[in-house]
Amino acid sequence: MQQQDNPARQFGVWLVQLRASAGKPSLKALSEETVHVPHPYRVSKSTMGTVFQGSRFPSLDVAVAVAGACARCAGWDAASVVEVQQECRQRWKQAKRADEVRLWEAASKAVSFVPQDLEFITRYQRSVVPLLDTMELFGVTLSRPDFQYRMSTSYISLTVEERGSGGHVGEGPQRVEDAIGASTRVLLRGDAGSGKTTLLKWLAVGSIRQTLPGAMAAWQGLVPFFLPLRRFTEGDLPGPGEFMTYAGGMIADQAPPDFVHKVLDSGRALVLIDGVDELHADRRDEVRAWLRELTGVYHNCHYVITSRQAAIDELWLQHEDFDSFELALMNLGDQNQFIRHWHGTMREAAASEDQQQRLTAHEHALIHSLAQRRELRRLASNPLLCALLCALHWDRAMHLPDDRIKLYEAALEMLLVRRDQHRQIDDGGSAFRTGMREMLLRRLAYWMIRNDRSELSVQEFIDLVRGYLKTSVHEPPDAELVARLLLVRTGLLRSPATGRVDFVHRTFQEYLAAEQLLDERDLDFLVSHAHEDQWQEVVVMTSGRARDRERNELIRALLERARAEPRYHLRLTILAVDCVTGASPLDPDLHHEVRLRAAQLIPPQDLEQATALAGLGEVTLDLMPGPEAGLPPDVVNSILHTCRLVGGPSAMRTLARFTPNATLAVERQLRTMWPEFDPAEFARVVLSSLHWEERLRVGATFLAHVGHLAHLKELKVSGPADEYAALGRLAKLRYLAIDQPAPSLPHLVMPPSLRTLVVDGPLEHRAFLRLAQSSLEELSFGTALCPDCQTTPWQMLQQWPDEARRGIRTLTAERDVIDTAPSAIADRLPALSWLRIKRAWSARFNHVATFLDRLEKLPHMVTFELEMSPDHTPSLSEMVSSFPDWRPRRGRPLTEGVTWVFIRANKPMLRRPPPQPGVHTPA
């Protein structure tokens, strides 16, 4: 019994059975095969032995490689090997999650919290929320510095991709809450401005308020410790006893003895460590050793670590059992949502109704511009850049720059010049004129990057300002006054903690440092440090700001160093190619050499190479290999990413080569790209050949184009569409969900082979009757009345033709069905065998008894589900004793109540449950 209850052991038994099905190959043979499977990962004989003996739970990479090796030894084909690896991945995650819950519960029982501890946990959580539930939304905090922007109310869910050994792609793009919900150790990598810090704050606040999505149920109620590594650039990394010093705010010194140790021991801690890239590369091993010790001692806690991609790779914490994810670029839907939130927040801070109306007009105009201009969509690829775009669109009366460097340039002009002009603030005379402000900020930024500093003490800041003033001004003004003005008036500096100063975002620091570096003609120094991750953004920005001669000199020097130093050849080549993006014309010979070097990066091995190649435009797409080359999944993903960034007809033709035999990960990638191309052409050229393993979810505006998707099997359409004729061209469609449609369903043509129909929203009587389809087996609808005659869907169903009703085996409906006589149900749906009634909150025990008695008269009825209020729900024993002809059990829990499932005794249970409108695979 103990073995059955242990999820880790159950997973081990599955691996043993898999090996047995392959003829029980030797450990040596299996070890040799692990380097030949998809997503290869060398597993030694000794490690293999521990896996099959069950002496330790394997890491995900080990488990997937072992499963693939067993499949290869069994002689399975490549597709079957991939399939068994996917099954292994799912089984491993389920086992890991269940086992960690078991261990967490055991650890919690082992730790004795006294009332003083529990009281302080509540106080601490309450004090942390206001510290973390704020963020600086660029542009909003400029117009109203005192305005508190609540991060939790307008947080936009980000998309991530899982990365395993060798950088392979997991299950394709997923919303971050769905991707990490089953993990307890997460390494999250992303570009500058991609939202890493905001995500950590959202996790902290959501866990305290218990508002995280359902996929993250195990994270609810945890005690967060938010630790920005930039605070430790000069000192030692903190031990658990010091966590409260940096995370506890004003009540840090009021914690009971051993408070942090008790929380960590109990497994209730959520440790959020931000910015591995903020520490110098020489300290990365120190950070990893610190994390190894921390996770080794307190192994039941939840951990999330963030970093830029350039600083560490996806395998950096593989031996500590961290799942690795990369933040993806924002798609058009994300960008539109962000724009709406930005302008909505600005409206809250607006001074007049006229300004609110103008903000609404700007919001609509910017959304329209993004839909029309691909270069703007590329520009707004992450939250920081999207916020800059919103702010400049507002500040410049809808005139926008067309590349990233110009965007930063315009943002700084807005901060340093136009902001005070618009607010009619005096510039402080000679003590704070614009030129001096920019000079001081440039020199400060360059000094901090050269000295590996992310933040300064206030006194250091003042001393640096004083030194700059002495060397730049004949009669220097008061340094403390100038330092204070820089901090409160530029919008580029902030005080992250008492007595500390840093830049509001590292990107601005890098841009200003690039300008100062050019001012000091320090290109040789830059090239000599170009291989270090903390200098790479500075290199690209220096190229973007440089004059033609300087840019040629910089790129040529990078290529020469790449040729001379094989150790850094790949990194420096990518950097040189990246510097060409958006640059004015180079020297022809140099441009030819860059293109030759770029050809060596084809096919791109990771997203960094893909981004660099995309900067060269369509010429790179002609050189890309197709799927016939047998490319590994991570390379395919990188090629798709290159196409996404390049855009246009050439990109669609390249993408189309990968669609006929697309994996699930490729399918998900292509779905997310659809809004970024011409929707009709993308559907015709790219998506028409997909075989569609998952349900597709589209907005009403895309419905007109789904007729091209000949192999589509499941579709959900949200919102009112102008016409529904395209549905009739989907010959293979089996599942259709229509959410809040146009009540008249204009020009509706039903798919010929539809099996499942889900309708959620009011429909006109005639429109509901046109939904009748002879092939239907499953039907779901709500209680929304016909807007004309106030008839319920259950009543309108009676008017469907007999041939449309007689095949329906499963029905999901709402409250009014429970009052229907069984003879009426049998007349309308004679083949009904599965009935689910949603949201019957008013139902009592006597209603259940009466209805079950009626259902016994239906000859084919097997399963009945009922959603009830917990206040009216009897005990399981009462249910069992009261209904001997049924087998009652509790179903899935609901936010508002509980689900009861009653299975008819002596009747075979249906294989397939009834359709549930709220459950679908995200597209």
C-alpha cells in the first residue's frame, strides 16, 4: 500500500515496466543509447542503476533520456520514441508535484509554529504586499510621480517556453502560470525589460492574497522572501537569518527568534531571487554554490531565480533540479492588452475629462498602428519597450520612432527636456541645466558598468557627482543639491531602499554608458570586454549611436577578435551581426564579410543566434534548411523565431515548409505568430497544412480565415462575428464552442461532421434552430434567454428536428433542466446517457433524490453530474446510503461549490465525459 501511495515510486515502477517491455536491456546498452535519443542527455551506468532501483528520484532530463533509450532498445520508430518521452515528461511532473506535496505536508507537521510565529507570518505578509504591489509604468509615473500603480490589478500574463538539456523546447509556448505551476524550482531567463522582476513581485503578492490561477494552487499562501541580487554586489550573499533584513521592510527587526528558519524548514517559503546577471561573472559560481546549499538544506520550499539569457545557460541549475524557462516575446494580443492597461492607468491619473478622452483616442490609434506596422510590433516586443512606445505616442502626438535606439533616444529626450517643459518647471538654472544633467547621468552610468555596480549608496552617489562637477564646471554648484535634483527630477534614477540609488532600469544605464563611451573614444576597451555578458547590450547600443566610421571600426574589431580567439568566436560573431541590425549602410566589404560570417550561424542553434540573423532580413531565410534535414526541436524553434522576426511573404513560405509534419511545439509556435502576419495569407500559406493536435481558440475577427484550416478538429470562437459562413468549410471539425456570439449568427453554415457543440451566450430563436445538426452527439448550453422571445435554450431544443436530437448522448445544461419531467427528457433526447447540470446552487438533497428517481426511468442513462452549493451538500456516506442504485462520488472542486458524480449501478460508464465550456487547451 505504501508503494502505491508514493508517486515517486509509482513513476519508478513505470520506468521499470518500460525497460521490461524493451526486453530488459543492460544498463550499459541503455547508457549508450541516451546520447542518441531526441534531447540527448548522457546518463551513466551508475545513475541508471539508481533510477531502476528506486533509490533516488531522477531529474527530468535523466528520466526523459532513460525513457527514450528504452524505446530505442525496443526498436520503436522515431515518432514513438518522441511520444514515449512526452509521456515520461508528463508522468514525471505529476509524480514530482504529488511527491513534493506529500513531503511538504510532512515537513509542515514536523515544524511547530507557536502562536507568536503564526501572528508574525500574517503581519509580515500584510507588510510585504504594499512594498511589492507597486511598479513604475513608464510614462504614467512621469505624469503623476505620486500615483501608485498597483501591479497586481493590471498584471499581464507572460508567455514562456520550457528549456531542457541542450536548450530543447518543451511543450511550446505556454502562459507562465500554466508552465511553472507544477514546478517548485524554476529558473527564468529573459531579455532586458521582459518582465522578470515584475513576475516575481506578482508571484509574491498573488501567493499572499491567494489569487494565483488554478494551475498554481500549490503556491497559494506561501511566505515570500524577495531578494534582489543587486543588493549584494559588494558583500556576501545572505544566509537565511539575513533574509528579513532585505525582504522584511519596516518590521524586519520584530521577527520572532528563528522565524525564517522555521518557515524554510516547514516548506512554506517562496524564495524569489532576482537578477543573477546583476552580479559579475566571476561570482556566478559562488551564487550557484549558495543556491545549491540553500536548496539542499531547505528542499521543500518553492524557488524562482531570474537572469538575463546572456549571463547563464538553461543548464546552469540542472543538477539542483531546476526547471528552466525562457520568457518569450510579447505577441500582438499581449501588446494590445498592455496598451489598454497603460492608457487605462493613465486615465486614472488624468487631470480632466478632456484628457481622458484624448487618452482613449491615443489608445485606439496605437492599437491600430501596431496592427498595420510590423516594425512597431517588433519594437514593442517586451513590457519595457511597449511602455516606452505608449509614453512616446502620447508625448509626441502619435509620432513614433522606427527602431530601438531611436526609441531610447526619444525617451531620454522626453525625460530630460520635454517633461519639465510640459510641466513648466524651472530647470534650476546653471545648477541643473539639461546638458549638465545628461553629462552627469552618462558618466555615472559608465562608471557603474565599468565597476560592476548595479546600485550605490547615497554618499557614493553624491561623491561621484561632486567629482564630475569639479572636472566639468568652472564654479561647481552644490553637489548634494544637484544629486537630489538628479534623483527626483530626471525620472531615470530612483531609491530602491533607504540610502541606496540606482537606475530605474538597467537598459537606460546601458544606453547612457554607450553614449559616454563614444564621448571618451573608448572603443578599444569596449571590444576587449565585448565577450562579457554585462557589456553586450552596451556594444549593440554603442553601434546604434555611433557615427559611420566608428560603427565600421567597432564591427570590424569584433570580427577580428572573433577570428583570433576561438573561445569567444561564436559570441563575438553573433554580437557583430547584431550590431548590423538597423545600422546605416556599412562599408561594402565589411557588410559582405558580416553576411559570410552570418551564414556560419545557419541554422541558428538558439534564440540569440536567431535574433541576430533576423536583423539581416530576408536574405537569411533563403539559406535556412527545411524539416527534411532532420533538425532537432531547439533548432526548428530557432528557425521559426527568425521567421517571426523577419516577417513578410518570405517568412511565411519558410514557415510553410515545417507545417505538414509539425510537432505540437511547432503548432503552438505557429498559432502565436498568426496575429503578427497578414491573417488571411498566413492561414492560407502556413496554417492550412497543419494537422491540429490541439483545440484552436480565435477571436471573432479571425473567424473569417479559419475556412483555410482544412484539418482543424476543434475550435472555440469568442465574441460576436460579422458572419459564420467559414465554419461550413471545416469538413473535419468535430468540436465547436461559440462564446458570446452575435445573437443572430449571421450567414451561419454548420460544419458537416460536428460531434460536439458548446454554446455560451444569448441566441435568437431562429439562430438556435439553425444549430441543429444530425451528427451531434454532445451538446452544452447555458441559461441565456432568447433576446426576442425570452425562451430558454432547453425550451428551444424541443423544436430541433428529430434527427438532430436523437443522436445526442451527453448534455450539459443549467438549472432549469432539473425541474423537467423524465418523460420530457426522454422525448427530446432519447439516447441520453450522460447529463451534467451546472450551477444548481439552489438544489437541496430532496431535489437530488427526486431527480435521480426520475433518471432511473431513462433507459440509457449512465452518469449524472450535479454542481451544488457546499451549504446544501450532504456527506458522502449519506449519499451512498440514500441511493443504492447509483455510485456517488465527489468530482472536481469548484470555486463556488462542489460537483457530485452519480454512476448508474450495473451500467458501463461512457468513455468520454460531456463537453465543458470552460475547459479547453489554450491556443
